[in-house]
Amino acid sequence: MQCHSLNVSAMIMINLIPYLEGSSFVGVNFLSAETSAFIIATYKGYKGSILNSGTLIGNGSTTITGYSYIYGEVVHIKGSAGHQVDVNQKSYIKEYFSDCGAVKGACDH
């Protein structure tokens, strides 16, 4: 069974886990959300460069941007729902995992 990675984040300006990378008041430096997805994809065998633009998903104020690597095996979606999940994010997440079975240890390496 393939192990998929879905990174869901929001472009909000807080310093707990900064979207665009940087230090946090918890004492940890974070990579940007987009760079994190790229590194996971590289680990899983992706050979290209980081995606600088994504695909718009949905419409209106809840439009999200998806960055997909390795035919959807690693995906980062960026929205603006803050600390919540909006209708487009919920729909994407549900669809993304719709064909996955709950198999303990499926992603162990």
C-alpha cells in the first residue's frame, strides 16, 4: 500500500508555525509549508524542482491552491480558513483519502 502525504495549511500570519518559514516562539525554526511538501516528495523519489504555482480548487472566498507531486502521492493545499477547515478543504481531504484503507503500519519504513 502506498503511503500518501497531505499537508493542509492556511496563509495566516501567526508565529506558532509560520507558513512562510521562520522562527517560532516555541523555540523551533520551521521550513515553509511548500518547501516541506517538496522535501517529502523528494524523499519519496520526486526528481523535479519545487512547484512555484499550484492549481486553484473551488471558487469564491474559500478557493484553495493545491501543489501536487508524484501524481498526488504528496500534496500541499493552501487555504485561508485560519484555524478551521472550509468547505473546499473538507471536500478535498475527503476525496483525497476516499480510496485509502486503514492499514496499521502501512507507512512504516
